[in-house]
Amino acid sequence: MNISVKSEYALKAVFDLASQHMEHRQASPMPPVKIADIAKRQRIPQKFLELILGGLKQSGFVDSRRGAEGGYLLARAPDAITVGDVLRAVENVKVAARNNNDPFAEIWRRVDSAVSAVLDDTTFAELARNWQEKQAQFVPNWDI
Amino acid sequence: MNISVKSEYALKAVFDLASQHMEHRQASPMPPVKIADIAKRQRIPQKFLELILGGLKQSGFVDSRRGAEGGYLLARAPDAITVGDVLRAVENVKVAARNNNDPFAEIWRRVDSAVSAVLDDTTFAELARNWQEKQAQFVPNWDI
DNA sequence: GGAGATCCCTACCAATCCCATCGGAAGCGG
DNA sequence: CCGCTTCCGATGGGATTGGTAGGGATCTCC
């Protein structure tokens, strides 16, 4: 599985937005998250992140508010976005007319479907929840 | 699943050797297969194929005989080589110290094992047999 | 012992991504 | 209107990819 750094950043960005979304108290409307904050938390070069988020917006995963107190937010609920969705949108999917006439066609199909199976059933809500639990395990003194 | 052309060539080369091996009558010892023949059958630039086979030999999958009537042959039986074996040897396997401390570690593990599962249980003997059957289906007049 | 065929090795190259940075324009809130 | 923030196009170095070129080195068969 060859995952480009760019794709990794995209996943981390969506993950960050999902985490922020889920930590937020539902009373007030969710405020946008600034690029600079995401970049700092996820260790992503800020300028690079800008263009990644641009693509992510084009693909309809996130939405943005300009100006002061602007930023990015998720366009859908965190449990309605899977890792596979984001990955397929970000990676330039050059399906390139899979040559059906070679001996490997079958095995590539099998691999693709195996990968999709695991990628398409993990949502970012799940990811964020698991991560929060794991963090709580290592810093369990928060309410003592 | 991002597969480089080079890896594809390597797979095709091993597949070609396996096919030749299985078509050969077992009475006489298997004669080596020439690079030029593999290149022509599998549509691979000959000089490029040379260096790919070199690597494949270094990895222990194939063996070579020099001189007139020389060429390449499999180092193991076709049913003892899986697609995964070849792929891992050819692709520069930069495992790169999987960061265990990110939210995606788990999912990458799951993907890797899913991919390995399908890649490691397909041997080239299987591939060659399936291919021969498929060809026979489309050109069924060979013995009429 | 040649001759011819083959493997082997090093170097090189052009194109294409990949990762990132810069500079400003445009929009929004106070 | 001013500061903050997203947006957008251009640029650029570096690595990788896909391939070429050519000359040995070495083996086998006659």
C-alpha cells in the first residue's frame, strides 16, 4: 500500500476537523477551524495544507468561511465520511482502463475489493472516538 | 493499489517463465528462456527487462545460463512462488518505521494484512493454469 | 580455440510527479 | 477601514520513473 504524504495530510486534516467537531458542545454552532491550527496540531506545512484543503473543498468534504474568525469545517457529519471516500478523492484515481486481457486482471480486482472493504467501513467518527479513548488511557488523571 | 510499471514487468517476466516451464514436456531438462523471447511475448522493452531480471536473480527467484542457448529459468517451482513474494522483492520496501502513535496505524495494519492475504495465496502456477484455460476458451479449435 | 550468443554492468537522460513555498487578491468581521 | 483569514496561480528543487546506450565478460557449441 503506497500512500503519498499528501494523502496522509488530507486524512489528518479531516480527522482533525472531525475531532474538533466531536469535542465541541452542541449548544452553540460549530465555529470554523483555522488552517494554522490544523497545521500546528497535525504537523503539516501550513502552505501545503492550504492547497490540500482547497482540493478537499472542491470534492465536497469540507466547507470554508473566509475572513476573520473564518476557517474550515466538515460538510457532512463525521460518521458519514469514510477513509476510503477521502482517499479516493485525493489520490489522482487514474483507473487507466484496466487491461482485462492480462493474467493479473483477476488478482488486481481481488486486491482492490479487499482494500475497499476495510477502507469503506471506517468512518472518521470512529477514528476520532478510538483516538480519544487511547489518549485517555495514557493520561488518565484528567478528572482526579 | 499503486503498481509501478517496473513491478508489472517483473510479474509478467516470472509469469512467462512459469508458463514456459509448465508447457514443457518433463522428459528433457527445461531449457533456459531467452530475454528476447520474454520481451517479445510480454511486450517489455528488452534492455529494461534485462535489468529487471538482474534484480530478480539477485533476489533468488530466477537463475540464468550464459552462452549460446542460454537464458533465464525459475529457481523454484512455479507453485512455490507467490505474487506477493515477487512484489515485495521488486518494490523498494520502505516500511519506514510505521508511526504507531497516529490514529491511522490500526487501519494501515488492517489494509496491509488484507492485501497480503490475497497476494500471498496466489502462486504463479495457478496464474499460468488459469490463463491457459482462458486462452483455450477463446481459441477452442486447436485440436479439431 | 574461436565465434556467436548471452548475460552483466555502468552511466546517462528526459519526463513526471511530489512536496513545498511565495506573493498577492479577495472576502469577512469588528 | 483594518486586520485576519481563506483563495489562487506561479514557481522550483528534488526524487523517482521509465527507458536508452554501449561495451565488456563469460559461457557453449562447433
